Amino acid sequence: MTSTIERPPAKVRASTQRPDRTGARMAPLFGLPAAGVVALLLYLPFLWTTYVSFTQYDGLASPVWSGLANYKAMFSDPDLTGALVNTLLWVVGMVTLPVVLGLLIAVLTYGHKWGTWLRLPFLLPYAISGVAVGVIWGFVLQPDGALGQALGFFGLPGAHTGWLQAGPGNTLMMIVAVTWQAAGVNALLFVVGLQSIPGEPLEAARLDGAEAFSLFRHHLWPQLRPITTVVIGLSIVGSLKTFDVVWVMTQGGPGTSSETLALSMYKETFVLNDYGQGAAIALFLSLVTFAASILYLRYQLGDAREQG
């Protein structure tokens, strides 16, 4: 007795052998809503700001094309030049103080029995806003504030110093204030990096007699490079757009001695109603932030390839 196997019709066989490409053709349609939201909230405002930066615009009348006038005024205005210098000072300060202090806290508390609790006081300030940091340190640093009273109580010099009354000292003191807030989260990130380091090479180095500094320099620091890249990158971007602490503590003063580019952008736009000048500063600051991030990452990645 022979059995015959019925073959499916040719049309059915073709449909089972060929993948259905309808889903692949429809897939881009599902991304259209997200792309529309990004275009509406990111690209269109950027393009509008770029256009406004080449105009004279007070927010009420129609923009009047002025070419590069706003950019020429920006680079010839001594106040805006000072804001650029203060912004660069913020970059240098935030790349050094919070990063170094965070690394120090992480290394000294890592592996300690009470390490988590020792890091907690440094991490708590990160939970409050920049405005709150400005209010707290404004109270501390004002002429008759907490710092002056403490120095006077112990008979130390500086009890009546106006810490925020002259530049660049006021900018340096505000960097200290932000360091108080940022060091804890940097320490937490470095602890994450330390936890990813294998313990066997470190233990072998200890058995070979490596001292603490040598152990850190030759074993810990090279393997912390990836997380250090992240910490420094975040510090650069955050320092370039510093606004809230400066506005609360000094409002850019006295005069314009502590202004940053972000604060100048706000003042030109919303205080002086010069939207064109404010847009020019905003675009310049965006380009500087983008260029600094790209150059830093390319440098780090290139150096990592050479070492690899």
C-alpha cells in the first residue's frame, strides 16, 4: 500500500517561503510620532533661535534682519567677554575640584566597613536643587553670614570679608559651593568604577609589596579611565551652562563681575528684551558646549586606542 503526500498549492508554498515584508515597510511609521515630538521640541526651536540670532527682535514686533551685528556686538562687549572668561573659569574649577574631591572620597571610603555611611554626608547635597545650594551658601558667604561669624568667634582673619563682592573671588567661592553639591555624586560614580575592577591583580600587587600610592597610580587609576571620562564630560557640560547658583547668589554682580554666558543670555533676553542678542549668545554657547564635548570624547577615545 502506497501513500501519497499531498503537496500544498503553489500559492501557499510561495507565501510560506517568502517573508512577509509588510511589517518591515510599516515599521518606520511607528517612529513618526516620536520623530515629530523631537522635531517640535528640539529642532524647530533651535532653527528659530538660529534665525533670531541674526535679527533685531524685542519679542513683540517682527524680527528685522541684521546679519552678524549681534555676534559682532557679543565679541566687542567687555561685559560679554568677561562672562566668557568667567565661564571658562567655571569649566576649569568644575573639572578639578569636584572631580578630585570625589575621587579622593571614593578611594578613601571604598572597601571600608562604614564606607556607605561615610559617603552619605557628601551625597546628600546632590539631592537638593541648585537654587537651594545658592540660598544656603549665600547665607554662609554674605558679609555677616555664618562663615564670617565663625571666623570672628575664633578670632581668625576674614570675619568681615565680602566673599561675593568682587571678581574673580566671587566666582571661585561659587565654584566651592557647587563643589559641595557635586563631589558626592562624583564619588558615587567613582565607587561604581572601583567595583568593576577585578580584585585579584590588586591583591597580587599588595603581596608584592606595592604601597598605597603605587597601587593607586599603576593599578586603580588606569582602570578608572572609562568612568573618569564620564565624570569629566558631565562636569564640562554642566559648567558651561551654569546659571541657577550664580543667579541666586549674585545675579551676576556686583555689576557683571560674576556673569556667565548662560546668565548673560538670560539677562539679554528676558531683562533687556533683546531677543536677538540673547539668541546669539545661546547659539554660541550651544556650539561651544557641543564642540568641547566632541573634542574631549575624541581625545579620550583616541588615547584609549593608543593604549589598547
